[in-house]
Amino acid sequence: IEQKVKLIFIGRLTPDKGWNFTLKAFSRVAEIINLEQIALIIVGGGEMSAEIVQELSKLTPHTYLLGRISPAEIPQLLANSDLHITTSEKETRGLTILEAFAAGIPVLAPDAGGVVENIVSGENGLLYTPQDQEDFAQKLKLLAENPSLRKEMGEKGKDCVKDYDWEQIVNNLVDIWQEELEKQLSY
């Protein structure tokens, strides 16, 4: 799949994670994108596993269900992907989104839930109108067909998570404590 645009989905394969929408939306995607150029990498398990593989495999033979994998393997998978997609409208902060940014890939997600705290649409990814198959398909097409845009957004994604680095967090905490100590000593 090296020559394909690799789309990665990470999470539970359950209705609450937006999979019913995803299956419907990919029918529209198949009408406007040549899915021969796309590889779908799906990481996770759940009650919809068989249905997801069956439906998406009808659209492209390049559908890969990896099942549940070790969290230690996620960074490497993301770094070797081109775009992270989530269709869940009920995420809080979305750890997989932050992981995708750290790996330098943009994210396509609904404009709903806590993911909007991290995604600046047009900067480090794109937000689509929830439940709007056409908006999802058009934004996916834009990202799938523009490697330079994905690269630019991926770099901006890396920038937005640098404050989550443990060394940076500790340094920020030390700075805060230093300021407080200086205030206390000046009294």
C-alpha cells in the first residue's frame, strides 16, 4: 500500500463512534474519488467489525482491519499514514487526534464535541458539518488529492501539540513555581 493515500481510523468499531455515518458517507466518497488510490486502515474492535469490512471492501479492495493493537504500535502506524479520520461526534478531547498531530498527519473530523478544541479547520486538519455526507466527501477529496496540503497541515499539527511534550510540561510547571516563589519572597 506504499503508493496509496493511507487513511487511518482508530477506535472502537461501534455505532457511537460514527461508523453508520462513515459507511454511508464512503458510498458518496466512492463517487468522487478513485478509491483505487486509497487504502483504508482500521484499528480497533467492536460489534461492527464484520459489517465495516464487508461494506468498505465493496468499495475498495484496499481495506485493512488490524483489530486491536498495542498502544505502543499506534505512533508508528500514524507516522506511516497520510490522514487520520474520525467520524465520532461525541469525543471529548480526542487522544487519537493529538497522536495524529504528533505523528505529523492532519485530521478530518466532525465539527462537534471536544475535538474542535484541537482542530483549527484549514490549519491542522478539516472539520466537516456533522452528518453531512457531501461535506465529508468533498473535504476528504481535497485532502486525499493534495499531498502538499496534507504535509503543511501535518507540520502545523506537530506545532500545536508541542506543549504536550512532558519535558515542556515540566518546564512550564517549574516556571510557574518559580514565579510563585519570587512573589512569596518579595512579600
